[in-house]
Amino acid sequence: MSGWLAIAGLGPGDDRLVTPEVTAALAEATDVVGYIPYVARVADRPGLVKHPSDNRVEIDRSRLALSLARQGRRVVVVSSGDPGVFAMAAAVFEALEAGPPDWRALDIRVLPGITAMLAAAARAGAPLGHDFCAINLSDNLKPWATVERRLRLSIEADFAIALYNPRSASRPEGFERALDLLRETCEPTRVMIFARAVSTPDESLRVIALSEATSGMADMRTVVLVGSSATRIIPREGRPLVYTPRSEPA
Amino acid sequence: MSGWLAIAGLGPGDDRLVTPEVTAALAEATDVVGYIPYVARVADRPGLVKHPSDNRVEIDRSRLALSLARQGRRVVVVSSGDPGVFAMAAAVFEALEAGPPDWRALDIRVLPGITAMLAAAARAGAPLGHDFCAINLSDNLKPWATVERRLRLSIEADFAIALYNPRSASRPEGFERALDLLRETCEPTRVMIFARAVSTPDESLRVIALSEATSGMADMRTVVLVGSSATRIIPREGRPLVYTPRSEPA
């Protein structure tokens, strides 16, 4: 009768990066809905029904979650990272807007999480320490021309840039084109960070110059950070520290 | 002898948005260093020394923290939000780079947190559900011309835009200029969100059209989100939901 829907971010992988707010919502939930590997991160317990689903069915999944909440269930839709950044929150609101009017009366909350670029930046130092942008390189959902235009303007604005979903098996060429565009428009020493599966046992982090970057360094578990022209490297024993200064000289 | 330095994000205000990783670091710390109101958020306990300092002394504060860690203390530098987003991490690395070489051998970690734009976006719906950027409107640290250029290019790129530090008593005119620029370049119905002190007892959230926005709606505790041209409002009883669709038609 008093159902609700929480769209929750599980962070990048380590349970120590899950907020207590999300943990509390999961403890009260009757149903967990999401992509298979994210639902698998939630511990089983009596009374909790799991609804894992495959990739690319985000709208069906959202409709299921909204329907369950409408029936009085306490539903958590899980995303990795932050649900509002290239994740489930926008999909749920798309489904809600197109759905029956009574869905709008539901108790719906979005519970933020640590998104991939912030986890990656923290591991590297502070590469997003000045103005920055986040671009989803997947062209499943938008024309490549849009990706390219945004990337060009971001470089012109001298943002640090976070590239989400840089590369998948089904579209290996997009990230190669993005690298070509970076090579055309940035100096060869531009700092790049390839951060894969940060905070999980599979974590790897590579700090390199643009001139050394190849598209094979990224996959769907990688977020790629491109420094601004001001981004600096502090050499030291082991992996260097990377940061973008807060200030720009007048 | 085995000192360390953690640069930690306390999130936007609610303790339920502090990650367990940050809580654990604070529990092991001997010293907490930071801006007065953020240090005040850390509970006192025997053996914990607090070093609160005022605004605009970020480099001095960083040097103190690095020196303490070098002396073998376990030091947490606290920021609100995420330490890597317009906060203390870049300042610490600036101080480290300019400081004595032995500082580079320190055990330094950055612990991510929920940054203001993600907390604000979650409250509003999913306004950052597609490509977006974050711009610090403070011109203490960079020329206004840079702010304006980035804002123009961001609008041209059709990003959703998060504006941090939009307005302070010492520089009331910058945000007014930013609003003028938005009025020149965006349609009057462009969605804006003024999110103040999200997750604290002082929280307020206002969703309005650009044509209704005035500079007095923002202060230093406000993050302002500007939708992209695709950002949508779902009307309902009470506050509407705001989201930016994941996809762009080809």
C-alpha cells in the first residue's frame, strides 16, 4: 500500500564506497531491479526478490520497477556509480513520463553514488580539480556527430574531460575516432588516464601522454580522463600524481 | 613513523551520504585539517586533534597537513562534497609539488565523496542524465573571460551545466553576467534548478524557467543546474521531476 521506488547508486564496486543511505534503502526493500551484475552485488536475504535483467532493456526494467512500486512494493533500482550519470535514473523518468498518470503520484527518490569519473580521479590525484565535462562515448543513443561536436567544443573550452563507455566489442571504432580528434587538436603530451574497474579486484590505472594512447587501452569497464592543457604530473616513486590546478593566471 | 594523508569528501551535508571509507579514515586519524565548518562536522574524540582554518588559506592548510603526515601523524583533510571537485585535493597537490621532495614519498590517498551537483541532481530527478559539464563561477582563481568562454562553448555543445560557487557577497556581479549570457543564448523556457544546501536542514530546491531566474536566487551554498535543450519537466503534485533523456534522435 505504501510502496516506493528508490533509484540507487552502488558506486564503482567497493562496498566501502556505498553510502549508508543506499545501504538503508536496500535493507528496507522488498524488490531489487537492475542489470545482472549490479543486482548480484546485493546480498540475498529472506523476503527480498531480485529482478536481474540484461543490458539494453532499461525501459522495460524501469516499467517493471514502477509497476511493482505501484503495487505497494518497496523497490530499489540499482545502478553502478551514480544513478543520474549515464545510468538508470533518466531511464526510469522516461518510462514514468510515458506511463500511466498514476505513476506520477509514486514516492520516488534518487540516491546518489560515487560515479566512475570521481573514483578514477581520486585514484590518480585531482585531474578534475578545475572545470570539466563528462561525455558518454556510446553512440547507441545519439549520433556520432554529436559526440564529435561535443568533444571538439570541450577541447576548445579547455575542460578536463571524462569519457564514459569509451569502447565496446560492438562499436570498436568510436574511441579510435575520438583519439584521432584528440591527436588533431591537443598537444602530444596531453595527460590521459585510463582507469579500469576502479575499487574492484580488477582495478588498473594507467597515466600516459596522448601520443602513447591506443584505443585498445579502453574497454566498457574503463573511464578515460583527458586532462586540460593545464593538467600537471608530479613524478614520484611508483605511479605519478596527476592534478589540474585550481587557478588560471590572469 | 607511518604517517599518512587522506583527502576526504564529506558529501553535501547529511551523514548518510558519507562513505564508509571516509568514516573509517576519520576513525583512524590523529589529525583533521580543513575549513572551519567542515572540521566541525567531525565528532570530537580523545586523541583527535582538529586544525580548523578559514577560507582562502588552502595552500597553508595543505602545507600543514603534509607536514603533519611527514611527522608520522595520520591526517585527514576534509572537504565538503568530493575533494577532487573544486575542493581541497588540487590544493594539496599544488602544495606538494612546490614543497620539499620528501613529501612525494608520503602515503597519500584521495577518498571520493558525493559532490554537490550529484546530490542536487538526485533531488531534482536526473537533469545530468546526458552529457554535462561543471564550471566554477568563482573568478577569484581565474579571469572572468575564461568563465564566459567556457559557458558559451558549453551552451553551444548543449551540455547540461552545473555552476558551482555561483555567487558570494564579495562578487555579486558574476552570476548576473552568467544569467545575461544564458538569456542571450538559450530559449526562455530553458530549465534551471537552484539547489541550496541539499541534504542539510537548510535545503531548498527551486525548479524554474530561465526567464524567471534572478541572481538573488543563488548564494555560496547553492549549486545551479542549467538543463540542456533536451531537458524535460514532468509535472506532478508538488515539485516536478526534471530529467535529461539518455538518447538523442539521429
